[in-house]
Amino acid sequence: MVTNFYLLHPEKGWHPCWRYTAATERMENADEFSFRLFRDILDEVNLGSNYSQINNLSKGEMYIFNNHNFDEFVTLNVKEELQKGQHDILLPGYFSNIKLLSPEDKEIVSDSKKVTMKWQGDISSNYQLYCSTDPDFANCKPIKVTTNPMQSSFVSSIAVLFSGLFFFTFSFKAVSKKSFHLLILVIVLCSIISCQHNGVNNVEIDYENQTVSVTVKDFQPSVTYYWKVVATANSPIKSESIVWSFGT
């Protein structure tokens, strides 16, 4: 453990250091060494660093936090980055300013039939919501959330256009039976997609406060669930939130 004083000669200054004391106590009282433990230590002793990081030496991975937000991190693999040769990384563009809001970590929800998971983040990013009884989210299929209002409007316009064509062709009986069935199928699919993007499928987007809410149904009672959010900003690198849990 090292902070801002000379370990061999603490009399030279900056000792005792409250950050050294806080981190040491966390380590000594920990049941296990984990990502969550070191994340909590960074959060507690942070003094305003633009970037903070946890390095996993066995995996060769760097977990980077931006601008004092310890709810979101980006993972970089050192080997993969070195194979790219000399290059620059514009770290701020990888983050979506994610902050989980509710249900709060370890909260017991009152209604197990449906739970609304809410987070704050850059609305220009696309999100994937993971929710599982497995904290590692193995075989967990994420819920995709598109927050771009232009994309929603485009899909809605397509649905309206096909609906107009349907009524026009039906009125003049100028369509074959096969084409008629195909047209109905297209209209139904467009309508479903349109509803999903406009919040009918249990997704609510508050553009003013930069929050996203997704309501998921049919949870089992007396079970612990884990959830997190993965975001894609204007880069191929994804950021993700820390993992929270809730009980039903």
C-alpha cells in the first residue's frame, strides 16, 4: 500500500495519511480481494483524479474510471492494445456517464411481478440491460434499449406509411391474396418495432434529465437478482456499470 508519504521514512512528511489508513483498513477487513473491493477503495480515497484504474495482472486487463464516476468503467486489454502498435486513445469518448439509480443495491422490492430498473446516462448512447440470478451473467440475453429519438421517429413513419398503403390498396382491391398477407405482416412488424421504440414496451426515456427506465416482468419471489448496464457511445469500445443486486 502506497500513498503520498515515504514508507521507509514517514518522518519526512505527509504522515499519517488518511488515504493510507482508509485503504489499509479496507484491505485488512476484507473477506476476499475483488474488483468491487478495489473499486470501493478508489471511491473512498479519491481526491479528484481525472482517471482512476484497477489493473488485473493475471488477465492483463485495465479497468478505467473517468471523472470521479465509480459507477462506470471501460475495460482495456493490454495485449490487444499493444498489438495495434503506436496509437492514441481518446478516453472521454468511451464513457456514457452511467449512474445506476434504482432499485438501489441490495434493496428488497415490494412487487416481484415487475421491477423498473432506472439509470442515468448519455442519451445519445445505446444501452443493453443485463438482469440475472447469476452475478457473472452467464448465458444472459440482454435487453436492448435504443435511446435515439430520430430512429424511433423513422420507424414510426415507416409504420404509418405502410398503413396508408394498406388502406389504399384494400380500398381499390388491387392486390393479390399473397401480396395482401405479406403487406399485413410488414405492417404488424413495423407497428411492434415502433411501439418498442416509443416506450410502449416498458421503456421510458427522460431526455431532459438523461435517464432511462426499463420495466421487466415476471420475477420469482424470494430470489436475489443482479443487474448492470452496458453502453455503446461514439466508439467501438463499450463501457459498463458496476453490478447491483436486489431481492424480491
